[in-house]
Amino acid sequence: MNHETDMLVAALRKVVASGGEHLLFKVSKQEGLFASKTGLAAEVSQNALDRQFIELVRSEGEGKKLFQWVKITAKGIRFLHERESPVRALDEALSLLKKEKDATAVGVVRMQERLQEISEKLLQEAGHWTQKIESLEKRILDALDRLEQAGPLVPPGLLKEVPWSIEVVRYLQWRRGELDSGKCPLPELFEMLQNAYSYLDCPSFHEGLKKLYQAKVIRLEGVSDPSLMDKPEFALLDSGQVYYFACR
């Protein structure tokens, strides 16, 4: 809109806002639709009257004290609606976009804060796991050091005769440390070995255990009540003794 149209629309808004009659020109301290009776204001006011957007309803006084009261017409209201509605719609759209922009900015800040919290939490958890892994690593290294200091688990010559002897010793040590039970039933030990030595049968298993027992690499123990042997076929008979458990 140009300046004249802006002035006309502003004047019509004032009339509508007044809810009835409104002074056409400013007189003394009383506000009018137009600030002056000369210049552009005079042209726009006359244009509004000529186009029947407003109509003169009464006049009071004369000269500089002339008060002219006008009201808006149906034609003026229609003109104002046609001119103002698109502008108002755009203003509302801009206002809505600004609100959305502000809300998006706030949302981004909150998202950044949340991501920072998650990042810090992940770093803390990673630190805890690192400590646990380092502790476990130290325990393993200490255990290896102790084993090295204690000498070979199995004499080299016996290792050739019983190739699975190392697995037996390590399993019994693990069972004693982790399960807090030094006595391992022979069926359990046999099943563990078969995972790596599928060719191993019960007689070969018994023969190897005897050699480990004689070399004092492991100990064999019997069972006080034979009914406790759930798989008696794995019991080892040696020199009149019945053994059902192996331990270190």
C-alpha cells in the first residue's frame, strides 16, 4: 500500500474502533481521524468522503473551532475489510512463524542440554566399565604370574602321555576359585574334555586320570554313599578303591 492508502486505512480503523462517530480533523487537544485540514491529510479525507467510505453526520462551531463528526459507511467497512484482511493474515502468519521459531530455538537448546546429560552419563558408565575391565585384567595377570612362579602345571613328559592334562588342571583350579568347590565329579570333567577332545572315551579318560594322580598333579576322592553317584559308569576303580571326584 502507498502512503495515501495507509493514511486512509488508519483513519477508517479509528472510526471502527470508536464504535460510532469520530471527529474528522484534530481540533485543539481533541484527536481527529486526520491531524490537519491541509496537505495530504486534507486530500485523503476528501477522498474518503467522495468515495463514501465515511459520511458527515454533524458539525459544530466554525472556523478554527469547527468540529465535524463522521461515521464509517458500509462501503467503507467493505473497503477496510478488503484492504486489511490479507495484511492481517500475513501479520498473523509472521507472528506464528516467529513463535514457532522461538519455540524451535528453545527446543534445540533443551535438546542440546539433554544430549550433554546423556553424553556425561555415558562417559561415567564407560569409566566404570573401564575400571572393571582393568581390575579383571589385573587379576588375570596376577593369576598368570602366580602360575608361572609355581612352575609347570604338568611335567613335560606327562603332558605328552596325557595331552588333555593341562585342561584338567585349569578346570579344577577354575572350579575351586569360581564355584568355591574343589571336588569335581568325574562325569562333569569328562563332559568338559569332550568339547575339545571328541575322540576321548571313558577307558582312556580313566587311564589318564590315574597317571595324573600318580604324578600328584591331581587328587582323586571316593564317595561315602554309592547312591550319590548319578553316573556310576564314570567311577574309577584303582587298587580296590572307587574314585568319583577329582580335585587339586
